[in-house]
Amino acid sequence: MDALKITTFQAYLFWENIDKNLSNLSLRLSAIREKTDLIILPEMFNTGFTMNVEKCAEKPDGQTMHWMMETAHKYSCVVAGSLIIEEDGKYYNRFIWMNQDGSYVKYDKRHLFGMAGENEKFTPGNKRVIVELHGWKICPMICYDLRFPVWSRNLDGAYDVLLYVASWPDRRSAHWRSLIPARAIENQAFVIGVNRVGHDGNEVYYSGGSMCISPIGDVVYYKPEYEDLYTFSIYRKDIDDTRTSLPFLKDIDDFKLDI
């Protein structure tokens, strides 16, 4: 498929309130009026970025997973975002790629944010994931992963889209605005970052800034400050043209992380 249609939701999140968040998300998503291939939600979209895992974690067959299944089926598309999952006595900040048939792919956040104590509550992932959608290869990551470019290196052109779901605070928004274009340019891929807005239960303010940057570094979409549901298309021609005219990926350093 030459074009991929994507819907991002830069959401206001209700602190540690799964029922209220899922209800609000359902209401807001009902405004979608065109067929989309993928709906992307922020990091910990059902609770906000909390370390209160005892209260907010769900099992892999829990309420939010069922909501994602129902939503993917309703809109005949993939639904993606991260939530807190408890499995085998461990907690994960887990990205879920939910297909419309109820099957899913998971990615556990590799880089845990020590400044918030995430590393004390969660178990890090150790495997990068590539998913496919209508012929597009997509690499999902979560928030703090953005700061570590080795983890996202596009060796052998492994992916077409690098996707970050985030709870990225306003106080470091300049870093967000700089790093996402950098990841797009260095990996010659579309990079999509979906953030949240509003204050959380710790009075941390999030100013959004969700965006999509093209492989050449152009802005496809950018929205600061306000809750926003937006649908846009990306085109394979932009990837092909960039990699043909500027064949930098063939010179990428050939090494892999030992983890």
C-alpha cells in the first residue's frame, strides 16, 4: 500500500482512573469520520504515567486489553498505545499493537525513566519489535526510548515508521521537539510521536506536541497544548525518494547491541 492513514489522539488523561479514561477515549474516538488504518494513543493512556503499579496494573486479559480489542474491531483498524501489565509477578510498561481480529503484538519499554523511579517498579524489555501493516514496517517505542538512538538504529532499512508513544513533560519539550526530527533524519523514516496533555496527579504538566516528521525532516503534523484527534496520511514515495537521493543508510555503522 502506497499510503497509510493514521489517526493520533493527543489525550487529556484522568489520573489513575481506568474507567474514566476508557470512557473518554471511546467518546473522543467516536468523532472519527473516515476510515483509518491505525489509531495511536499515548503512553499509559488508561492511567497516566504513574508508578502506582499495585493499583493500576492489569493482567494481559484485563479490562483495557478488552477495550482495545473492541475498539480495533469497531473501527476495523489497529489500535496502539501502552499500559501497565502485570505478568508472572513482574510489571511492564507495555506497548500493545492490537489488531482488529483480537491478536496483538507487545513491546516492553527498554529504557525505564529513573528520574521518576520507573526502574524501581518495572522490568525492562530486551527485544526490539517490528510490526507490519499493509506492507509498512513499523517500529514501536515508548517515551524515554527516544533519548537512546542506538536502540532505534534503522540497520538495513528494517522499518519505514518509528513510533513513540509518550508522557513527555512540558519542562523538557524542547528536547522532544529536537529529538524526533533527529530520529527521522538519521533513520530516513517517518517518525511519529504521540504525547498527552494536561496535569497529572503529581502536578506535572504535559503540553502535547504530538507530531509526524518525514524522512527528509519535514513536518507532516504538529500540535502543541490542546487535546487533539487528527487523521493524516503518509506516503511510501517520500521514503523511496529520500533513500534514493540521499543513500546514507548504506553507510550506517554495522553493529548491534549486546543485551
